[in-house]
Amino acid sequence: MSIHLEDIQQTVIYIPYDGDDSDASAEPTLPSTPVDNDLEDGPQLRFDAYKAAWTRCLDRLKAIIAELYTPVVSGVTDRLDSIHGDILPGLPFPELPVITIADLSGGSVFLDHLSGRLDEDTTFTQPKRKPVASLAPYDLNLLQAWYDAAKEPRPSLVVLLHDFEQFDTNVVQDMLYICSLQVARLPLTFILSLSTPSPASYLQASFTRSTLALLKIYHFAVPSGREVLHTIILKTFFDPTFDLHLLPGPTLLESIEDYYTTHSPSLDALITILQVAHLKHYTTDVFTLLSSTTPRISPNPTPTELVFLEALLARLHASRTPTTSKKSAGEWRAHSRSPDILLQAVDAEREAFTRCARTTKLGVMFLNVVLTSLRGSATDKALDRWRGAAGLSRVLDEDGDGVAGLGDLLRKLSSVNRDALLKKLQEYLDGVPQDLRPAEAEKIADLRGASSADDVADLLDTLLADLLQPLETSTTLWNVWYTGFTPFPTEMLNPALRPSIISGLSYPHLYTDQDLAPEDEDSLEDLPRHKHPVQGRTRAATTKGSPAKGKGKGKGKKVEAEAEADEDERWKLGVQARFMRALHELDYLGFIKHTSRGGGGRKGEYVLRTVLGVLE
């Protein structure tokens, strides 16, 4: 079996059926390692807690993404409604309507929203026909017959081509030409989804002028980039009016921005990262089952429940001992005697963390209002350190500087920028519920119009310092609802091509089987490491020019020539391997700028393709 699995020539492998060794009716649970202080149904409780937390987070993500995509989707659908009625008079032939959508993320999130809107606005009628048709399903005459048989209002005929750069140019040109001949009686509309930032440039570089003359093109762009990432993170996790079961910490925020900006600027990847983070969180800590609800413990706890309660009591009083104060000593005794009182303390911890989280979220939103209102000002670049997901990680870092230095920048504002900032803060404050408003924020209205730069800076410094308190010090059980500085498991992302390639280039012996090479052959590591390829070529040329002397001069020359040829091939292979390794290391460090094919702004993946081609 293993021989066939390792053979790259095998396209299909038969694995015999050995019978069902699993219970088909078993409910799915989170993978976990048995621990001593867990409940009997602990894995199932954590799985239920994970589902509740991730479902709430995913619903919020979908709502925010739909809010971002609605203007573009509405623009596309509005254009579709009138795209065949807007015809220029005097044309020698009818134009084929084409809508291009520049989606740099290249994911399926936007297409799901667009196709969902199209399905809502269109009612398709299935015409009756014989089971065996004489025409192929893709024949335009069959489509014409189907369209003529459709009842009023007739549906829109939309052809959606996703990842348009992958299509063969010649095939697409022929298809567009054929469809343009039928557009007068068959109102087709093509929607092209491209991952290039400039669809117009790509079309001009890829297609002939005769083909482009047949098209009437409309361009739309999907929001993308760091601003979209920041908006989604901010509105999903740091809205003080919306509570989640799990908040991301500084480490997770940094990992999200690094992966989004370096590897895959896709919302599909963002959703995957957040789901992996939820899975990681709910499989590493026994007490994460307490994130949303508190399980009921019987009046007479079982031995397993007693062990769990003892571990929970130790965690709850980890930072305090019974002798620190009379109050804590009384709480310790009460919690140790009664499981119900201990579980009530857990509920109190959950409510306390929720209050602290709302305060921190409000501070983050106040900071975001400051950063947004000062766009384009003299201090704009200096404020970039607090922008984005990485900026939020600095703000939430307990050991970091937080917003230190912000007051000095605010003191440099002009009176116009200062008044505009106070106006934006007051507008945001008016939309905050009364129970969430801090006392210091009420002074913002008094400062408008007759305030100095020092007064504004001091007020905002005090306000943000009071709001942005570290969540690690909020409650004892803070790590149940907060990821903190837990490292993000990058290895769990699938696929992780780029880290795997760099790891293989950095440590090649870990990915190769040394037993496969004959002992008498030199490995790639034994090749001479020339400082420059020119030096290696010079040495090789010098070796070639050395005459062979002694007995058997003719035979020696032949053997030496064969040896030199083998050595030259090995030398070329070594140079190529070192070049590819250096190229990928430079690309990983960001020193290589990817070029586009034909000037169309193609997404740069050529280095990865080259390596995969060599490995194959």
C-alpha cells in the first residue's frame, strides 16, 4: 500500500473496505487530549461552547462583509437592469455588455453575495423538452429556444466567469465573438471576476482591438486592502454594543495582519484564520466550556466533578490566598464548601469580564475616531503606528507603550483640526448608550470652540488611559474569554505553501531521505560553495584546460573528460539550487517585486510555481 502511495505515476489507488470501525451516530466533538481535571462530558461541552462562539462570530462577520459589499453588489445589479437598454445609436453592430469586477482577494465571498442577489431578482422557468436533445447543452440555439419559451418577465442571461485570468485567451476571444453575433436576439451579459487591480489594462494587454471593439465594458472594484481588514476587525470584535464569547489578543491580531498582507489578502483566509483560532482556543483549556454558560453540578458531585471543581477553585484563587485578607479568606471557604457558590462566582467573573471588555472596546473606538478624523493632517503619518490590526495589538499589549505619545501629537494640531476632532468625538459619543459613556467623555462638549491644544490632549490622554485597561488584569478567569498572548498555530492553516517552502529551503535535510542516495555519491551539500558563480566557472574552466600526463594519456583524457562533464552538471545544479534558495529568501523578506504577465497586473505567484514545477 505504501509503495503505491509514494508512486507519483499512480492516478488511482484502491483501498479495500475493512468494515465500519466507527459509530455513525456519534456526534462530532473537538479533538482533545485527556486531562485529569476534566468533566466526563467536557469535550462535548467545549464543542458546544465552540459552536456557540463561532456561530455568533461568523454571523457578525457576514453582516459586516455584506455591509461592505452592498454598494458594489447594488451597483452591478442596477447596471444589469438597464444594460441592454442603454444602446448607442449609429453603431455598425450591437455591442456585447461586459462587467468587470476587480476583486484583489480572489475569494468566493463577494461572488456568493452577488450570485445571491441575482438569484433573488430572477425567476427561472424550466422549459419542457425531450430527455434526449439533438443539440448540445452549450449550443446557443438551445439557449435561444429556452429563452423564447420563458414567460414574462424574462430572466436575465448572465454569464459569470470567476478567476478570468485563468481562461485561455484564444478560447475567450472566439466565445465573445460568437456571442456578439447573437446579442441582438439573445441578451447575454458577461461578468468577469479578475484578481488584477486594473481590469482595463489586463483586457487591453490580453485581447486584440477587434475583440475589444465588440464589447461594451463597465468596471467595478471590490473593496480590499488593509482598510477592509481593519474595518472588519474593528466592527466585529471592538463594537462596545456587541458582545462576543471570545476576543482576539495582540498575538492573534498580529498574526492576522501578517497573513493577510503577506500571504493571502482574502476574506476566505481571514474567516479560516478566525475559525482556527476559535478551535485552538477551545481545545487547549479545560475551562473554556465556561465561556457562555456554566454547567450544572449535582449536589453530590462525582469524583470527576470534584476534581474539576478543585481545579476551578485553584484557578479562581490563583492570584490570591486565603490569608491575604478576610474577604478573600471568606470567599475561599465559601467556594470550597459549596459547588453552587463556586459556579455563581464563575458567572460573576463572566459579567465582570464583559464589563471590562466593553470599556476596552469603547477606548479602541474612541482611538479609531481620533485616527480617522486626523486623516490628511500634519500628524497623519505619525499616527500610523496605532492603525490596523497590528496597531490594535500595540494598544492592547500590557507590556507595550499603548497610546503613549498620542498626547504630544495632539498638542501639535491646529485649531481647525482640533475642532473637527472634537466634533467627530461628540458625534460618536451621541450614538453610544448612556450606560457605556465614561464620565470624562461628558467634558468633550465643553471643550469645543474655546479649548487649547493642551486641554484637548490632556482630556484624551486621561480618557484613553482610563478606558484602555489590560484585559489580562480584569478578572482571574480572563483567558477563558480572551486569547491574550497565546501563539497562533500557523501550521494548522491549510494550505500553507509559503511557510512550507521557506522551511524546506532553510532546512532541506529535514525533508529528504538520506538513505535513498548511494553512499559513494556526493550530496548537494558537498558541492564547493563558491562565493560568486563567476569564480566557480573560472575554476571549472581551469580544470578543463589542465592536460593529463603520464601513462595512458589518451585513456586518461577520456576518463577525465567524463568526470569533468559530470562535475560540471553537478556544479550547474548546485548553482541553480543556491539561486532558487536565495531568491525565495529574498522574496520572503520582501526584497523582490513581482512583475505582471503582459502588463496586466497579474497576482505574483511565479516564484512559487517555479519551485513546485522543479519539485514535480
